[in-house]
Amino acid sequence: MPLHLDERRNMKGVKAEAVAEAHANDLKVQSRYGVNHRSYRVDEKKGANFCLVEASSADAAARVHKEAHGLVADEIHEVKQG
């Protein structure tokens, strides 16, 4: 399955605890869309969040986030493991 990296920028004041909660919500709904969230990262200083996701498409990855917590990505890129 294709691997995608999504990123959210301009999240001033973002806290790791809040992103962990959002990620937990992603995990609850991901199977509805055939998606597998592999990991996430938070940069509190820069106000950014990144998720590594196995999904058939960027749209499928985006639908999980929209349903789980409403925090959609600024950009989603298909990437290769390397």
C-alpha cells in the first residue's frame, strides 16, 4: 500500500499531548478507510505536526483525519520508504 506523509503547519501553541489524543482518534476510525497510521511527529517550537500513513490515496488519509478530529493536513505527499 502506498505510504503518505501529511503535514500541518501554522499550529501555533500545539502540544504533544493534544496531537497524541488526535492520533488515538485516528486509530479508532482508520479501518473504515483502509488506512494504517504508522507514526506521527510533533514540533511544538515550529507549530507543526507530521503523520506517516499507509493509505490507498491521499484522499483516504485525509478522510480519516477529518472524521477523527477535523485537523486536516496542509499537504499530503506520497513517499517511499528508504
